[in-house]
Amino acid sequence: MRRERHGVKVFCGIDWSERHHDVAVVDETGTLVARARIGDNADGFARLLELLGAAGDSPEALVSVALETPRGLLVAALRATGRPVYAINPMAAARYRDRHSVARAKSGHADAVMLANILRTDAPAHRTLPVDSEAAQAVGVLARAQQDAVWHRTRIANELRSLLREYYPAFLSLFAGKPSGVADPVARAVLAVAPTPAVASRCSRPRFTVALRRAGRQRGIAGSVETIRGSVETIRAGLRAPALHQPAAVEETFGRQALALLGILDADCRAADDLADATRTAFAAHPDHQVITSFPGLGDLLGARVLAEIGDDRTRFPEARNLKAYAGSSPVTRASGRSRTVVHRRVKNQRLAATGHLWAFGALTSSAGARAHYDRRRGGGDRHNAASRHLFNRPLGTLHHCLTTGQIYDETRAFPPGPPARIAAG
């Protein structure tokens, strides 16, 4: 990890910020060798390379660099040089900072020196950034963006639902059976033309018909309440059902607020759908696509999210247990004296953990072995979340093996027939 030239080992720390970066280089004794403040641009990066070169950097002995972020143009440029780059967790960096200042003084230069000293003293305790391929990095950008869009869409939909409860309960009752609730295309189209009960009472059949066609409905638009669910007549009857009302002026203002939230929700839905299509296309072109999607419960979107978080650098997780700890699916044992407890991990990759929960849920209906394993955990006393976490943990180890060896998922090997395995705590 440490590089040497003429018998001198040096380490670089960079305190990153939006406008500039503080750079510090220390030698193996902790003595400050060089310091600088560089701009967040090409000239600043060129100056950084000059500073590292003067401190002993060379193609044969590249200086290691520590920062508190794994992303950004500076990190991408440093990784392109081939040097070891360490992304130090900000919480861990804060603990190191307390070792150097009891007064909790903080500055960009002091943080850069601290990061360089972390490499000098504790480099083996930290990991370099993985060397993922460009294809994997591209999938990662799209998959995370799509996941963020889905989370934001859900948040806005919940805000809109909470608002509609204040003045428009008939609308919520009408679309209560929709899996996506108020985010459903038909629900959004109807709300756009009938944002309040008063407007809904005056809304004509042709206007509702146009709204349903705009939402993508081709059939079942016309018909009676008794014969066709979701028809124009069903919607009109549901919105005109007897209900409590706000005062007219208050109801109108609620309707304006609902339309404002609806505009944000429409944009979020379009963004999530567009990013989903782009994610599927990018993931399908990756070499790991066939292996990952061979697992039950992993389609293109969830599979892309898995690849985004674990990458395709096979040296990143030497063993399956390393990947399980990173995903938070394996338990943590805390032992002290006669006390020993086994609990689930709270420090983990939250994106991968959220994806694992959906993966386990999807596997329940597509894998008999996964269903049996889940039922066995539930029968042993686990609650749903604990059983799902254990169900995620098992195929995750199989995924590590398949990606390492290039094999496709085999149900008989993942869940071999025989006596049930012993149920562990955690």
C-alpha cells in the first residue's frame, strides 16, 4: 500500500470540498513533506500531480491517496492514474480527528494531514476503492439514480395521499385497490381533471374518457358501474359518493396544492420509468447480466442494483462472508466475558440491504427452496424481517460463488433436498 522512492515512504491526504481541495503529504515519521490548496479543475489536478511527483511519486511507485468521498471528478481522475485511492468513512475520520485535537479544532489543512496519517498508521485496516469496469460504473450511476427516483416518487405520493385525506376521501377510496395508489397512471389522470369534489361533480363523461385514454387505457372505459370496474361511470359514481366536505374556499385551495404535488409526482414517475429503461439496457450489456438474472427474484432492475453496489472487481470481496457483511445480511456477534449476543447489522450498505429485501420477497413466489427456507425460519420464531434477511443471506453467498466461477444459478445446489438445516440466532 505504501510507496517508496530513495528509501522515503510518503502518504497523501486530501480534504475535499466543492470549490477547492487541501492537500497534505507526510512521510513515514509523520513529518509534513508538502502542502497545497488546489482548485477543483484540471489545473488543480495538474498541480496535485506535480506536488506528488516532487514528493516521490513515479509510475513504478505511485503514492496512495486518502479522501472522505468515493465519488466525484477528483476521485475519478485519481483512479485513472492507477494509484491506490482510499475512501475513509467520515465517521471513522472524526474518531481519528479526536486523537489529534482535544479542543475539536478543525480545518481543511488539518483534515488533510489527518487523512495522510491514517494511511501512514492504519492503511491495512482500510480498503482501496474497487477497480470496477466502466460498464459496471455506468450501471451503478443509472441504478442508483433510478432507485432514488423511486424513493422520491414514493415520498411525494405519500404526501399527496396525506393531503387528499384532508378533503377528498372519496378519491382515495376509489383507488384504494390500486397497487401503486395515487401514483397509478389512471389515478393521476383523474385527479388532474377533478382535483376537488366540487370539480368532480361537474366533470362530464367525455372529459373523464379523455383522461382515461391519456393514462393509457384502451378498453373498459365505457360501461356501467355493475359491469366494468374502473369505467367512467364507476369513477363518476365513486367521486360523487356522499362524503364530508371542507368549506368551498378551503377545498379549492386544497385542490391547488394537490395539483402542485401532482405535477411533481408526474415528473417523478416519468423520471423513474425513463431511468428504468436506461438501466435495463445498460445492465443487459454487462457480462454479469446472465449470471445475476438467473437467480429467482432478480430481474433486470433489482439485478442492476445488486451489480451497482457490489461491482465487478472480483478482488473486492475475497470470500462470501465479506459480501454478506457488506450487505448487512449476516449477523454480528458481541461477546464480553460471559455475555454473548447475536444481533443483525446496522452498519451496512443501505441500498444493497433494501434491494436484498425486495430480492427475498420476489424469491418467495419463484423458488420452492426459498419458500421452504423462509417458512422454516418463521416456524423457528423469526419475524418477517429477520426471516427475509436470512433468506437474502443464503443466495447472496451463492451469488458470490457463481460470479467468481462464472456459473449459472442451480436451485438444487442452492437449496439441496434433505433434512432442514439448524436455525441459527440473529
